[in-house]
Amino acid sequence: MEIGQKVQVCRLRDRVSGDIVNKLGKIGIVKDFKMTDGSGVGAIVEFDDNTATWFFEDELKPVS
């Protein structure tokens, strides 16, 4: 996964707010990376509606 790459939210690992649940299946662009609580790296994804949030890498899949 690289900055600028298009990705789709394919699953959600944890319980999250309704705003984030609505991102399931949506396509966005990786804007940056974030260190998580020691269990890996997350990707900050920005969507067409100009919102951004972070996801674990295994919650995202590349879009060609």
C-alpha cells in the first residue's frame, strides 16, 4: 500500500461509530500512515466527501 493509492474498505475489525460503518465498501485514497497501538500500521484514507479516517491495512484492499 502506498500514499496516493486508491483503496476500498472491505471489512471492519472492531466496533466503530456509524459514520465509519458507512464507509464500508467505499473507495478512498491513502493520504498517510499511522502507527497503531503496537499491533501494526494503519492507513489514513480520504473519501470523496472530504472526510478522512484511519483503517488497519487488513481492512483495505487496493482498487485498480
